[in-house]
Amino acid sequence: MESSASMRKASSHASLADPDDFDLTRLLNHRPRINVDRQRSFDDRSLSELSATGGRGGWGGGGGGMESYESMYSPGGGLRSLCGTPASSTRLSFEPHPLVGEAWEALRRSLVCFRGQPLGTIAAVDHSAGEVLNYDQVFVRDFVPSALAFLMNGEPDMVRNFLVKTLLLQGWEKRIDRFKLGEGAMPASFKVLKDPKRGVEKLVADFGESAIGRVAPVDSGFWWIIILRAYTKSTGDVSLAETPMCQKGIRLIMNQCLAEGFDTFPTLLCADGCCMIDRRMGVYGYPIEIQALFFMALRCALLMLKPDAEGKEMMERIVTRLTALSYHMRSYFWLDFQQLNDIYRFKTEEYSHTAVNKFNVNPDPARMDFRWFALGNCVAILASLATPDQAAAIMDLIEERWEELVGDMPVKICYPAIEGHEWQTVTGCDPKNTRWSYHNGGSWPVLLWLLTAACIKTGRLKIARRAIDLAEARLARDGWPEYYDGKLGRYIGKQARKFQTWSIAGYLVAKMMLEDPSHLGMISLEEDKAMTKPVLRRSASWTV
Ligand code: GLC
């Protein structure tokens, strides 16, 4: 999350020695806007209600979208008129952009079939690229925008198939060398192989044992839960989520991430490279991407678990964790000028409960990560981990620092890039992650759908339109690249695949959501007031 704050993770490497030279202080120089007046939706009953009744929210009911969107989002201005428009008439009046048809064709070309049924989309259909590496696999995280596109287009069957088959993979025994991974782990990716002898197709999954860096994906299980909730919300079909198999799958994922260890924080301790940024980039410890997805998955799981004997106990654990997690994130991950100033003035070596500088941050060689991460911030908005005023502040930041965060191709995966000695030590001189490239400040078109969703949720449609216009001007012409390089994101990434599926699907999802904002309900959760009382005082920079 973060921005006028931005949420940061509590480790890493910027120094506050000279705050005047520090990019983020300039980045934070903006005013917030609090313009969202939302009502609660049926989907988003408070945690206290849920735990008191042991019941589930109304996420399964009805045909998804419009109804709950209207109850969820009734801000003033432009959005109201959109909300008042029935989905069908919005669709009729919509002139599809010529790229939309082209994108659908490309997306369908990426479909993978297993025993005659489509089951996912491969990462890239790039015949020109030399080495395929693992881009011929179905990645769980890459499939998210594909799943949303098909759901929005009224084609849920393939999404259902994906959810069921990946659940079977979860049941495998997973080993890396002689070490056995936890039961709930979900694969980063899988592919369909044909057994030449028997002529049957089988699935082969990668839980990190083949991935570059050998890191297991922490995000896969969370995304699986989020897709299941999107499927349920969009189809109104609760029967899949209610199957014993899905209930067990949710519980196993939850069990793994709720397990108690030596940690003193409710956040999830992670290895570097366990999410979208899947190689060494100093994104370890408590990265915002994982914490925001964790929060969202906990909330989605709570809505879908049945309060039977096993489910009820899990629901209680989830509620307890959510309360602690939201308090922790809102207290320690939000970064605005006031926070920065407090840190700048920190004293060290404080002991006991009265410590102000709880984590003993040494402001000079701070080892704090002040980078801004797009995915974590957008998911924090969608999951309502960010309060409405924090969400508005994040959108303000994006608008005001457009050149840095969006540039010529939406959106930068993180900002700023690391370079020089820091790049050498942190990435191990990774040539793919040189400054302003790939994971290190590169621009990823897939993030367009997350930005658009965050814009709709906060009522900032102008920002979404502007970003989509930029993408539209180049994406198809450039062959739907995986990422762009450069400070402004003007160059097609040096090693970017073409026809990268999530760039294509991300564009389609952004277009469809803007055309019919009721789709947002699939991927967004209303604020839970009982759980998430803001604990942060407002700083002067955002009360003005
Ligand atoms: C790269 C990305 C990762 C993605 C994969 C397949 O490894 O870093 O996030 O899932 O490619 O597209």
C-alpha cells in the first residue's frame, strides 16, 4: 500500500542521511483528497458480525456485479451516472476499440487444453523468442487477469476448470531436494505433458523447485483464493466454493500462512523473489505485495468458508489475524511526510514498551525500503486495507507523480530503481534487473488492470482513462510486450517476451471494467469498519 503515503516493507536499504536528496520526500509532496462516501455492501459484513453469527457474507448471491456495485460505490460525480446505467445499455452504447477484438484473439491463442478442456493460459505465445524457459507454462499469478477477462465475458467454465485442477496439484507431495514443502503450497506454474507411451496427458507443476532462484511462490495460494471468490461473485454459483474439496483447499492455504513460528509480527515473513518479482530484488522480509494479498485472501476466505466444525475454528483464527494485521500495516507500513520526519528524528537504542523507535531504525544507514510498489498499493486499495483517505492519497500520489510512476507506459512495478553498488549487492549483479528494467523500475502493462480497478474504486476514472490511452497507443503495435524499460518506460524491455498473455488480458480487463464498473465487485472488498479503525494520526501533509 502506500503513498502520501505509501506502504513500505519494513526492511531495506534507503538512507535518510540527506532527506533533501531523497526521491520519496518529493514524491510525497501532495495533498490528499477524501472524496469517497461509500456505503457498506452485503458482501462486506463486518468481522465482528461474522464472528458473532458464524455466518458468511452474501458474496454468493445474485448475478454478481451491478447490484452490489451500486450499494458499494455511490460517490458523487461521474461515477454516479455510470452506476445508474444498467449494464446492458452501457454495453450497447459501447463502441469497442479496434484493439479489443485483436486482444481477444490473442488471448484465445494462449489457451491451454487438458484432456479436451481449456484449463488456463500460457505465459507468452512468443514464437520469435529463442529460449522458451518457462514461458510455455500456465502461471497461477499470470492467469488472474485471464480469469477475470473470461468471467467478465460470461465464460466461467475454464476458470472453474483451472480452480479444480490446481487444487489437485495442491494435494501433491512437494519436495525440493530432500525438503518437503507445506501441505497447502500452490504451484507457481504448471504445464500439460503428453505421456508418449500411454498417450495420456498429465500435469507437471513447479512449486519453486525448477524456478530461477528456487523460491516457492507465496502469492499463488492467495491468488487462487481471490480467483475463487471472483468466480463465485461473478457467477453467483456458490456450489464450487462449498465443495469439501474447495473448503479443504482454502483451509490448507490458510493453515500454512497462519501457522505460528518465531515471528513477532502478524505480517508474513518471506524470502526474496516469492511473488511477481520472482528473483533477487531485495523484496524479502515483509514485502507489501504479499502482505496486501495476504490481507485480501484472508478476507475472501472468511467470506467463503462454511462455519462447520473445521471451518468455524479457521474463521476465528482468520478474524484474529485480520485485526492484528490491519493494525500493524496501518501503523507501520504507511509512509507520508510526517512519518518520514518522525523517522528522521528517531533516537536509537531504546528499550522496553515506551520505545518510540520500536524497530531500532538507524535513520542514517536506515535499511528501510522506501520504494513504491504498484501491485501492493493497488491490492491494498481493492482489499480496503487502505482506508478511504489513504486510498485517495495513493491515487493523488499517482496523479501528481505521473511521470515517475506511470510515465509513457503504465505502470512502473516499483520506484525508484536501485543502482550502482546497491544493485550489485542486492541483485547479485543481475543483468536482467539493471536500473529501470524488468523488476527494477521497469514498466509492466499487466498492472494496468490493477490501476484501473483502484481508480474505479476511488472514483478516479480520469486517471484510468489516461493510463489506458497510453497503453492503447503502443501495446498492440509493439506486440503486447511483457515489460518496458527506461525511466519513462519508452523502450520495449530488452528481454521482454512478445504476446505476453497477462499484458493482453490486463488490457482487456481494464477496458471491460471501465465500460461496466459493476465488474469491480469481483475483485474488490468493502471496508470493514469494525476491523479497521485507523490508528494513524493524519499528518499535516494530508489534512490540508
Ligand atoms: C516472470 C515474472 C513473473 C511471471 C513470469 C511469467 O518470471 O517475474 O511474475 O509470473 O515471468 O510471466
